[in-house]
Amino acid sequence: MNPLGAALRAFRGRLEPTSVGLAHHAPRRVTGLRRGELAMLAGVSAEYVAQLEQGRAKTPSAQVCAALARALRLNDEEQAHLLRLAGHSADPDRIPRRVPISVRRVADQISASPLAVYDAAWQLLHWNPLFAATWGDPSRGDAEDRNAMITQFERRNARVRQTAAEQAWFEQSLVADLRTTTGRYPNDPDVATLVERLNRTPRFRELWASPTVAAHESAHKTAVHPTVGEIALDANILATQDSDLRVVVLTARSGTDAQRKLDLLATIGVQEALHLD
């Protein structure tokens, strides 16, 4: 087992299934999470987890490391250690993808509103249960499915509804924010790859031709949920100090019944809502 694999196995072995919301009935021969359970929580395959632990896989991306750290409930030092073992040492030229424990603690304590944490290129790193219940469980998709830019310009989430004006503003604001990121991290190859990919879509290419630079701070959208129906939401974006993360808190739009529907989602149980996907 290589150092990265040994660390993953050790972190996995110390977690009880119940501590991460998994049922634990039958006795187990070994303590901790099974590979398949970690894979499910991190949104990767069980075979890939096995390959990582056995040193048979290529170096995981920083996004995968962040997903594993979230699933394993790692603290700041442990997450930084995992990133170093995977070859992602702290580099001022690279976008920070470590979610500090303080940010995760706040995210986990906010239960009345959907909340998610993104990096500076809008890669989803962390989310609370109500976010997953509202939009669909992000852990069930690939890493690229968890990038808000790719989702918006290539594969729109079927649960998201926006008016033409809301969509136009949202896309303009996202692109202006990404331009800010390219200026801040001009040598990050992941950012360059993302821009190259998005440039294949006419709408992004049109917006990218504009020199506008700005922070993305808010948006309006409606979640179309299979059980509770339409939920009108305001997205409030908060930037974190030093780490350049975007914390998105979705709140009920004033004058609508959105808060009642969010409360209903929380009341009927997040797990039940997730199973409807």
C-alpha cells in the first residue's frame, strides 16, 4: 500500500457508518466504512477507491481529494495531508480546494436552507443535506457534473427553472466571475482546461468575448422538486477569507411559499427526498 492508500484506509477505518448517516445493523468483521460506502459518499466508484488504496490508480484530482475529505470528515490538517500525498501541495498558482473545518462546521449547522461550497472555478466541494434534497444528490454524479459552469452551459439540471432574464443575468455573472478567477490564477491548468471546454458552447463563447470582470454575488432560480413542487429561491453568495471559496446559501424568495416547502422537505426527511431521484 502506498502512503496515499494507507492514509485512505486508516481514515476509512476510524469512521463508524452511523456517524455519516449510514444504517449499521449487522456486525462487521472490521471497523470503519466499507470501500463501497466511502465511494458512495464521495461520488466515485468502489473500484476506484480500491485502486487508490492499492496504489493502482493515477494521482486523483484535487476535486476527488476534496470529495474524499468531505466523505471522511477530515479536519483541516488531515485534508491538507491528503492533498499533499496526492501531489497537490499548496501552490499560489492553483485554486484552493480545501474546505476549512470552520466552513464545514457552519455548513453542517445550517439546516433550514440549502447550502453549498464551491471553489473559485465553481466546482462543488461540500453541501448540506437540504441542498441535496432540493437539487438532487451531487454524490450520484461525476466530478464534472458538480461544476456549476459545466452544468449551466452544457447539461442543465432538470430541477432548475429560470426565466430568460434570470438565466441571462446568471450566465453573465458566472462568466464575469470566472474571468476574475483566470486573472487571479493564470497558471492553473484546471482553469485553462475548463475555459477551453466551455468555449465549445456558443453562449459561453459569446459571453467570454466580453471583458467584464466581476464577482458573482446573487441569483434567482426556481427548484422544481418532484414532491413539493416549485420552490422560488434566492442564491446568496459569500466569499471566504483567504481560501477564495464561494459559500452559496439559498433562501426562500420573499412573497412566496418557498420556506414552507423547504420546511416540508426537511420534515419528510432528507433521505426520503433523495430516494425520489
